[in-house]
Amino acid sequence: MEEMIAEQEAILESREDPNSSLMWDEYRSTTFTLHVSFLHSQHVNSFASDKVVLTFQMPSIDMLYYLEKRFTISTGWTVMLVTSSLQFNPNTFENPLEFHPWRWKELDSHVVSKNFMPFSGGPRQYAGAEYNRVFMATFFHVLLAKYRWMKIKAGKIYRKPVLWFGEGIHVKVSDK
């Protein structure tokens, strides 16, 4: 978090007017913030589903204990692929549950394209993908450069199958 704050404060210090809007070259210079926003990017339609037409067995890995299990998927069931869960594969990412925004930079682009699809991929990629990245970077810029915030109370974080905060996260926000 300190690296993101330093990045945003450096932008403010380099400006003649610290209250001016975030400019495109400033946005592109916030490489750490962009990697953090990639970690948290999740398109509204971050899953695909379909009906199963033939019963089959599928291996699964329990992400908490890295135990391989086998599941029988029966004809008629609806199966949902949650693309955001691909980034938690321990065969692709070392310590996938740890906060590590640079993980995308350290991997081959082919590996990333097969394991991280927050906005789908190929010709059906979400049209607002770049807008979402800019919005997230701008949000982080304003939050970190102009405000202080302190965690007051945090509940448990779950994946059911997408990120969910059971009891919410309570923060106190104040001007810098």
C-alpha cells in the first residue's frame, strides 16, 4: 500500500496545480497501481455457464490446502466457470493467495492470457475494459492522494464464487 501512496504523492508533487485532474501520462506512469487494479478487476460477467450434456469426473484443487479432489458432474447440471478463479491456480502462480500485484509482470504473456481474464478475451472482450482500468486507477489516485483512511473493523473475506465481504469492511475516511 505504501508503494501506491508514494506513487500518487509523486504525481501531486510533480504538478504545478495539485488539484488538477489525473492526466493520461500520469495514469500510465502508475505501474504499481495498474497492477493492483488488475488484481481486483472483475467484470460484471466474469463467469460462463452451460448445461452439462454428459456425466464426467473433474479434478479440482482445494486452494486452502492444495489437495486434489475429484468431483462427478452429472448430466443436466448447470456448470459455471468463474474466470477470476483462474488466478488462484498454484500450478501457475507461486503462493496464489498472497497479495502480489507484480505477479502479472513476472509471467509470460501467453500464460497470463490463459490464466487471467477479468474482461473475457479475444473478439468478445468487454468493451469497457480500458475504461474500467482508468476508473480504478483514478479512484485509487483520489483515495490515496487526497484522503487518509483507517480500517476500523473487517469481516471475513470469502469467495462464493466471487469476492464477498460477509460482514463488510468498516473504514474511517478523512481529508489529508
